[in-house]
Amino acid sequence: MRDDGPRPDYFGGMRRLLVLVGAIVLVDMAFYSAIVPLLPLYEHRYGLSKTSAGLLAGAYAAGTLLAALPSGWVAARVGARQTLVAGMVVTAGATLAFAFASSVAALDATRFLQGLGGAFTWTGALGWLLACTPAPQRGRTIGTAMGAALIGLLVGPALGALAREVGAKAPFSAVAVVGALLVAAALVQPEPPAVVGSERPLSTALGDGRVRAGMALVGVLAVVFGALNLLSPLQLDRLGAGGVAIGVTFLVAAAIEGVAQVAMGHAADRFGRGKPLLAGFSVAAGTMLLLPLANAAWAFALLLVIASVVCGSLNTPAMALLSDGVEHAGLDQAFGFALVSLTWAAGQVLGAVAGGAVAQATGDTVPFLLLGAVCASALAGIARAGRRSLAPERAA
């Protein structure tokens, strides 16, 4: 349970914190997503197989996977702000190194370090934000933060497309400088409120059904995105789309998704977590099954935008559900987002590596059909869970 100390008003004092956290996750997601338009370039330059491209795409998530639980442990003991700052420093430094990398091994290593820093950044930032957020406003708060992250997904592919045209050194160096400025801004902010009960073991949270369900849904969505981020730019390239067109496709998807995240957060607070999840996974499953049928770049891009918007916005109710369970267990919200990072990273690695391997062995149709089956399985699980277990948390 949280203590009874002062908490910023959501529409007053929370606004500055939301802006800061939003800017931080925006930059972090720009670091993450800039690889998308660069994958076809690196595939041609270094002669990468689909499996090797999957390893490069999944290296970021592998670093996040390794650092996820340690980041929650650090945040609970030294504070969310310090955890966030450490993560941003590592990520910005790794981005500079990525800009000057000249081999596949160096690219893989710097992406891995970016992901490691990203785990600490997200755990600190979102743990800090939710420690200051009342339970009935949790969905819209997560939706707002995730909307900012989606702006980062807008910036990232555009940054990658620019790097593809002019070289990686100048664009990635500039974004690393922005990261350093955000570190300075975070250092002058006050610490988040203390949490009573954060010394309880993590197994306490895992005993809550909402935590387990939230982790499972975040994992499913991560698998989907891990595979899509690898296979989609390669498929668009084969259908004749250039680097700019690929970047624009992901930019449009992220722009729409940023608005959808906020709307999904309001829906999750008003109607419960279950209804938005049911509707979203229904659309996602159908869209995945249509993707392999698209034989023109514009048709594939349109379906990809729909799939990305729907699957991305579903993270908001899934994360709100997990956060409800973490609070009920009496743990620090930083642990909740450590679990999110852990599950997301595992799903990203599985989606990227397995998606590349399956596509290498069978072609692109089978991976997309498997993603549709994964979304359908999640839909069936949500339907079995029932309305009561997915209800939003209410203030005491």
C-alpha cells in the first residue's frame, strides 16, 4: 500500500512530471525504433540472413531482458530517479557508440547496451509516475505516457531513415545529446513518494491473477511487435518500398497509435480492462491473417498500420491491469514495471529471433499466420477471465 503522504494533483502538480517522463520515454523509444528503416540497409551491406537480422533487431530486447528485474530491485532501494538517470546515461552512451559502429558485432553489442539502459530508464520513469497516480486515473496516466512513447516511435523511424540517407553519426549523436539534457532535467526533480511494503518478495505480486494476466498480455504483444518490426520492413522492401516509404509507414502508425493510447487509457478506466482488450485482440487477430495476402506495398502498409495501432494501444489496459495487481500486493510500482520490462523483452527476443528463423525456413506467410493464432489465443484467455477479474481498481 502507498503511504498517506502528499501526492501531486493529477491535473496540477502531475503535469510537470508527466511532461518529463513523457519526454524521457519518447527519446528512449526513438533509440529503440530507429533500427527499423536501417534493417534492409544492414541486410544488404553485411549480407545478413533473416536469422542474423533477427538477432540485431532483438539485441535491444535481450539487454532489457537481462536488466529488467535488477532495475526493479535497484529502484526499490536507491530510488526511481537515480534508476532512471543511470539508464539514460547508459543508453545515450551506447547510442553514440552505435553511430560509429562499423561491424555487425559492434552493432549487436551497442543495441544490447541500449536495451540494458532502457530497462532502467523505463522502470525508473514509470515507477516514479505511477507512485504519484491514484488508482482510478492509472489507465489514462499510462495511456498518456505511452502516447509520448509513441511519438518516440514516430521520431525513431524518421531518424533511421535520415541515417540511412546521410550516415548514422550526426543524427544519432544529436539524439544522444538530447538524452543528456533530459538527465540533467531529471536530477533537479524531487523524489517520488515512499511505498510501504516494498520489501515484500516479488513472489507476492506473482500470486495475484491480475499481475499474471497483465504479464501474459504484455508478452503476447511483445512477441507480435518483435516479429513485425523484423519482418515488415523487409517485406515492404521486397514489395518495392524505399527507405523513406518504410519510415513514413511506421511514422503514420505511431502517430495514430499515440492518440489511440490516450483513448484506450480512458476506456480502461471507465469500462474496465477487459472490454478494450477483447475488442482490440479481435481486430489484431483478423489483421494478422490478412497481412500475408497483401501483394502490393500500399496494401501491406495499410494493414501494418492497423495492426500496429491496435496492438500498441492494447499495452495500456494490459499494463494498467498489471499495475492494479502490484498495488494490491503492496509492492513498489517500480517492481511492476520491472515485470513489464522483463515480459516485454522476452517477447521481443522471441518474436524477432523466432520470426526470423521461421521466415527463413518457410517464407513470410507462416510467421504472420502464427501471429494471428497468438492473438486469437490471447482473445480466448481474456474471454475466460471474465469481467470481474479484469475490473479497474477503485480508490479506497
